[in-house]
Amino acid sequence: MFRYFYLLVASFLLQASLMAQFPAPEVHEEWEFSIFGGASFLDDGSFLTPVDGQEAPRIVGVDHDSGYLVGMRITQNLGQHAGAELEYNFANQPLGFRDIKPSLPTIDLDHRIHSILYSILIYPLDRSSRWRPYGSVGGGAALYQLDPDSEIDALNEGLDLKDQWKFAFSVGGGLKYMIHDQWGIRFDVRDQITGAPNYGLPRTAEVEQGEIGPALRPQGNYHNWQISIGLIYGWSRR
């Protein structure tokens, strides 16, 4: 009986040794291209904005509706547990101002955000696993851009608004699953953080002929939560 037990143990050790010499094939290729779509949710804000010659500031509100998100990523898997990727995403993010000046209680505008980001990915599982969760952290830039027709509408209301670039920091995570050969899917949740833009408006409201002009003095950061699902195509240099 013990002889059979020893033979079984020896057989198991031999198989383990052979598997160590021939590791599991890598399912995830070195390079990946992915396209994705989803939804984007950006913070609203209420900002204390000074008025020239007055002690009490005004409260100016900035509202954002949720919108769709589309984009693409190029990813390089570095070794077994790290990766790097370059991303472009476009978020449709309708914008509204509240009390930007006393004579204009509200105005709604078409607005979008273009983002370019470079991120580092950390994988707890190696490239032989079809399921591969990961965390990500990165940085880049985001352009807060108004639709040209909305810029004209705002100008007709006395608002000379400008597109504005902001440094962006991104943190989040996701999950990849390779379905077959070079094709897979991925799910991502990211928090894209930027400073709040003022769209070229004065940071202190001026008073002309008794009328208070438009102004916006944003403080703090915006958190743009992005949820997306994407399609992966992978390849390696041979």
C-alpha cells in the first residue's frame, strides 16, 4: 500500500516538474487595441464668486447632465503583472450655469470633454489567465469644449466663453476576459479628476452702470466617473 502511495507522490512531483519547465501558454498578447463605450457622470458645483465693490459674494452654480462616453486604448502588457496604455476618450457632457449673472438665472449649453491619458496597469494574475482583473492609475489632459452653436448662444447672452484645457488624473480598475484567441472584452470603472474650469470668464464680477456682470471662480476639483465596456483585439510581435 505504501509503495503505491510513494509512486503516486513521485508521479505528482514529476508532473509538477514538467509543468514548471513548460508554463501555461499566454492568453493575453503583448499588444492590445480596444474600443469602448459607456456613460460619464461629472460633478456639479456651487462656487462663491466675488463681486467688485461688494463684501458678499454671489453663489454661481455649474450643473452637468450625465452623457455617453466613447473612446479607444492601445495597451502594452509588460511582463506578467504590469502594463501601460494610451487612451483617448470623448464624453458628451451637457452643461448648465445657474446665476452666472443676475440677469441670466439659467442657461443650458451643449458641451463635451476630450481626454488623452497615459496609465499604468497592475495585474494580480499573470497572462495565462483568461480572466484578468487590474488596477490603473495615470495622468494626462482634458479639454472642456463648448459646441460652436452654444458658444454663439452664450455670446448673445453676454457670455464670452472659451474652451479650456486641464491636467487630468485618472484612477480606477477593471476586468479583462479573452473569449477566443486574440479577441476579448473588458469592463472599466475610472474616476477622472481635473481642476474645475472657468471657461475664460472673469473670476470677479464687475459692476457696470449698476449691473453685475458674469463671473465664475471655481474652487476644488471635478470628479468625472466613467463606466465602460469594450472590445479587445490582441497581437504580439513575432
